[in-house]
Amino acid sequence: MFDILSNILTNNMNLILLMGIAIFAGTIGAKIIQKLHIPQVVGYVAIGLILGPVLKIIPSQTVQNLEMFNLFALGIIGFLVGGELKREIFAKFGKQVPIVLLFEGVTAALLVGVLSFLVMWHFSSWDTALAVGVVFGAICSATDPASTISVLWEYKARGPLTSMITAIVTLDDALALMLYAISVSIAGIVTGHQETSLLTSLLEALYEMVGAAALGLMAGIGLSSILKRIEDTEKILVVTLSSAMLIIGTAILLHMDVILACMALGVTLINIKSKRIESSFNSLRRFFAPMYVLFFVLVGARVNVSYFNKMIGVLVVAYVGGSITGKTLGSYLGGYFSGAAQTVKNYLGFCLYPQGGIAVGLLIVASHRFESEVSSIMLLVVIIGAFILQIIGPIGVKVGATKAGEMGLNVTEEDLIKNYKVGDVMNKDAPAISAGTPLSDVLKTVSSTEYFYYSVVDDQKKIIGALTMDGIRNTFATMELNDWLVALDIVEPVTVKVTPDIPLSRALEQMQEQHIEHVPVVVSSQNNESAGILDARAVHRKLSAEVLEKQQEADRMFLRPGSGRDAARPK
């Protein structure tokens, strides 16, 4: 059945239909994965594996034809990640970032390189084994910023560990490129496929990185001056996206690193304080959401399991195991020697496993340089290894950030509203006034409490109306105060009632539609008994205070004993 479906779709497939299937299926897969409390990036990659190697709906040739899209996606990801690198982050950490970066990257590279060399030596010659080892070591040092940062965004993480992760994953790319340039040169020399010298290769790598950084810096300065003159949100998106595309295209044309160029653009922009510049990042992040899904679906579709054999299986184990062990050990050592926070030392390694886009990008370059057995080995092992680490990695990020106590500390009021129900924020202590209560007693209740809205109930405690401060004032303006007046005489009808179990977002929407700030809360849809009051202003005050409290809790983590704050004190 699957073969028939695959043949029908493959023979009648066009690129637009394929992209639609990939984005739609990836979104559905992510939703299913999220219900299992696993980051959604895993769902995108898993759907890619199903649509590609399993069902063959996405042919391998199509994946190859979309290489330019991959560069576009990597560029935008680099731009957005660069937007996370505010100068305040480096002021907090000082020397910690470069020390941790070198330890975690080089330790992983050495461990994977040695393990891969020893494994490969049992199946091939020493020169091929050496070439495989040095290239695998360099590639494994990269950390995919997209999936790592997306998990932190998804779970609203904030604190020393989150800030260190943000700094490390962006700089990891530069370290990986430098190690990769060295490793490719060594591999080419020992296998006889390198036409240029080691010095020339290093100079080329230096040109790629320095040129990319300069390109992004100059473009960022120019773009910032343009954005400051634009007020329309849609035009800000158009200018930002077109500028990013120009940088990506120019970097490709000049043989510079696309990711670093766009990252430099993002870093430059975000450190030029402007609300419009902040808006440019928010607009592009929303626009890029479907492209982000497609990119990771294509990562999963790259895996071709039909060529899997014993040698590749052992190499994958060495690659994945060495990466995990090396980054965990290296992060701890780097944190120890740099005086980083205890949470950074203990949990940073868990958060540096993903190797999706960056590793694949380096792999593509490697496969173009080698046409021998080395290229084929790198192609399959790194894709499978990156896929496995893409599955393990986001889970590791979630575990690390959770153990560090930083999850949910970067929330907004909108985030809390989405997660809360009416019962979580309603005022359960607001007094309900009996319908037969004399007006004089009503006034005593009002004067002794701070509420502006009171439910009026009958003898069975069921709501029959409400009293508001405006209604009481109008009563004094139009009627004489008579002892025989009771609450029922001035009661106002209730147009909206809510229950404690409905989502807070739905209740606030109903209140906004009716232009009211208070609604009574009843026990259930079948039980009209009063349970409390929902006050929109009080809700927003409560949520605002909770957001501030969470942010302050995250900021206090920098001041705790062992946080390394003294070493990272702003200069």
C-alpha cells in the first residue's frame, strides 16, 4: 500500500506540493511529539525520516536540489541566533565563554577523532582512518544552534545556563569551521586528494570567517540606519528579509561562510538599541516558522539507511558516544577552570549535543572535496550520527535546563494566560451578597472591602445578578436612600458567567467582546452557585507580578554562591 502511494505521489509530485506536505506533516508530527513532552524539533526530523527513506515521498534527488534552500535556512537561523547575542551576555560572563568554548569543542573533537581513527583502522588503511578521524572530530565540535535555541524558546528558559548556552552554540560554529579547515587539509594530504598546502587551506578558512564577519558587520550598520526610518511592520519584515537574502547570496558568491555572515548581521543589529530593530527580529521569526519546519524535515529526509553496514554502525556509535562524552566532560572542565556557575558546570554538556544543520552543512562541503571512500563514509555516518544526536540533543537541552531550574523563567503575560485556567487566578474570597440584604448592610460590606463587583445570590447561593460600584453610585443619584431598599432592588443582570475549569484565555476573550472587566464564576455549567469573581485588572496585575518574579528569580541565579559572578562581573 505504501509503495503504491509512494509511486503515485512521486510520479505526480511538484516542488510546491512537496513543500506543503513536508511543512504540514512536520507540524502535525511536532504536535504529537509535544504531547509526549519531547521538543518539537524531534517531530520535524522524525517526519522527514518517514517521508524520505521510509515512504520515499521526498526523493533524495529533490533533497539535493534544495541545497540552496538549506543555505537560506541556515542563514536565517544564524541571523536569528545572532539576535540572541546581546552585549549584556558577554558582560555577565567575561572570560568564561572562550574558556568553556575551547574545552568543550576541542575535547569532543579529540575524543571523536581518536575513537573514529581506532574503529576505522580495523576496516581500512591507516591513512583513510586518519582522514576519517580528523574530519569527524572537527564536525562533531559543532553544536546546532537552531534546535538548541528553539528548545530554550519553547520552554521559556532564562538564567546563567541559558545565557551560557546562547553564547556557546553561536560561537561553536566558528570553532568548528576552524577545526574543520585544519582537518580537511590533513585528510586531503594523507589521502592524496588535497591540491593546496595546509597554509593555503588555513588562509582560505580565515578569509571565509573574517570576510563573513566583516560582511555581516557592514550590512548590519547599513540596515540599522534604514530600519530606524521605517515605522510600518510589514515593510520592516520586507527590508529585513531582503537584506538577509542579499547577505546570504553575497556570501555564497564570495565563498564566505553564510552562517557567520548572517550571525554577524544579527549581532550587529541587536546591539544597536532600537524598538524597530527588535521588531525586525520578531517579524522575521514569525515569517520563518514554516521554513524552519521544512528545513528540519529535510534533515530527516537525508538519512539513507539502505547503505548501513557493520563498519558504519560501529563508526556511528563512536561518533555519537564520543560527541556526548566529549562535550559533557569538556563543558565541565571548561566551567571548572573558568569559575562558571555550578549549573553551567553540571548541565551545560547536556545542552550541546544537537548536530543538525551545522554538522550537515559542513558535511556537504566535505562531500564535495572528496570523491573517494572517505566522502561516502562521511556522508552516511555524519548524517545518521547527526540524526541520532538531533533526537537526543533537544531532550538533553530540556533535561539540562530543567535540572538547572531555569525552565519557565522567561515567560510573558500571554504565555501565562495560555497555560492558566480561570480557577488559577479568580478571586475566591470576594463576598457574595444575598438578594435580601438591606442597602445599608450592602454599603457596610462595600466600605469594608476593596472589590468593585459583587455577585448577588438567592437563598441557594445561586447567582441572580451583580452589584457594581457604578450601579450603587447611580442608585444614590436617582433614588432617595430608604431603609426598605435591598440588594435585589438595584441588582444588574449578568451577561457572562464562567466556570473555574475553562481556559483563562477564553474567559478574557469573552470579557473583551462584552466590554466588561468583571464576571462571576459559578461552580459548573450545571451548578449556578457562586464560586468567586474574575477581575480582568486583578488578573493582569497578578500575571505581571508573576512575570517579574520569574525574571528576578532568573537574575538572582547570577548572584548565588558558586555562580562565577565575580569572574564575570561587567568590566
